[in-house]
Amino acid sequence: MNTKKGSDPSRHGGRATGDEGSFALILGGSKGLGLATAMKLARHGYNIIVVHRDRRADLPVIKTAFHEIESFGIQFISYNMDATNPESRRKMLMDMRRKLSGKKKIRVLVHSIAKGNLKPLHSKGNKALDYQDFMITMNAMAISLFDWTKALVKEKLFARDTRIISFTSEGNSKVLPNYAAVSVAKAGLEAITRSIAVEFAPFGIKANCIQAGVTITESFKMIPQSEKIAAAALKRNPSGRLTRPEDVANVVYLLCTDEAEWITGTIIAVDGGERLQ
């Protein structure tokens, strides 16, 4: 865990849309879409909390990225802990409550956890999905959004106007190789997001999903036949390129503006038209 205080608005072109000192909490913020989002929001003045789970060997590169986030002059807190573990979540929330001291609030929660099993439904060997595989994937990539939302509401760490944003994919409705467990989790994530948008609306919470186009991240590369999937997506994308993490981060920021306060319970495609053909 580490923190760094101080803010120099001139370094990032103005404060965040929220109140002075607002925080963005990013679950899965050390790589890919989560890291790009942390960079974008820090650039616009949000203080950043990142929860990530990475191996010691990967930490030097990750720390370099985190130093870049800190360079925007915002307060930065990171936890290399399992966001899906209830005891770890309890410890992190206690620490957040102490560091925020009731004066600052979390205005943005971004769910970017990529922890799932990529196996077929059926296989002649022992590599087919089983019940536990589905449960691990569903808990990490869907139910954990509810767990964190409920806990943050209980701890009164959310701002009055909070934006919750999670990442889904076209695999929510299309069959991809070895993607069944993740597909179920993405569909569940979208359902949970809709329910959060309705049931937590009295707390000032708005919740939306971003459906990103095929984006080359470390998580995407783990999908079997990912190169073929990317090539096919590029061919059908009318914009002539694949989605970049920065494209997604830009829309996260848009959803955090005051002008987006009436958008909730939606799935917003950020894919350059890829899904259309």
C-alpha cells in the first residue's frame, strides 16, 4: 500500500467534475482497461485507488505505471490484494475509511476484474468447465461488483453522486471458443448493473456497463484463438482499427461528467461500429 498527497491543477488541465478531492476506486487497475482508466481520471484530477492482484515479477512494470499516475499530482493509493476475497475487502475498506477520514468520498467505482476460466463446456480430457470454474468466474467478474457496491454504501464511502462503471464484451451474447464461463459472467454483470441502477438510485448511484470492442490486452491474449478473433474483428470494424484501452477510458470519463448524470442502467458500446457487421 502506498499514498501520495498533493494536487497541482495546472498539471492536469483542471479539477475533476466531482467535488474537490473525489476518489475513483478501480478494481483491476494495474493493466489494460483499468490502468488506462486510472490514467485518464488522474489526468482530470481524480484521486485514485487501485486494487490489483499481481505477481512479484510483474511489479516493477506496474510500479512504473503507478508512478506516472502519481505524476499528475493527485493522491494515489494501491492495494496488491484479492478484490474478490471477503476478508481482503474488509481490510481494504478499513484502510480506505482511515485514509479518507470522512472528508473525501469515492465518486467513481470502476469494475475491471478479469479473473475467469477459459475452458470448453465439453472435452475428451479433463479440461472441460466444471461447477467450480463457473462459480469462480461468476464471483470474480460479476458478483464482486455487487459485493463492493453494497460494502461501500454500508461504509458510507460513496459520494452523493456516484458513478459505477463495469466492462462487458460482445461475448455476452455471442459464442466464442472456451468463453462460456466468462460469457455467463458478463451476462450476469449486466443484470447486476441494471439492478444496482434501480435499487441504489436513492443513494445517488448511477451504474452502467461499457461494451468494449475487441481490445488487445493481456487478458484478451489469454483467450484461445485470440489472434483469429482479433483478425476477424478488424475485418468487420468499419472504423478500420481495433478498440484501444484509451478509447474505453475516454468513455468512462464521459460517464463521470455532470452532463452524464441522467445515464444509468445502460450498456454503451465503445467499438467503432465493430458490432454492426
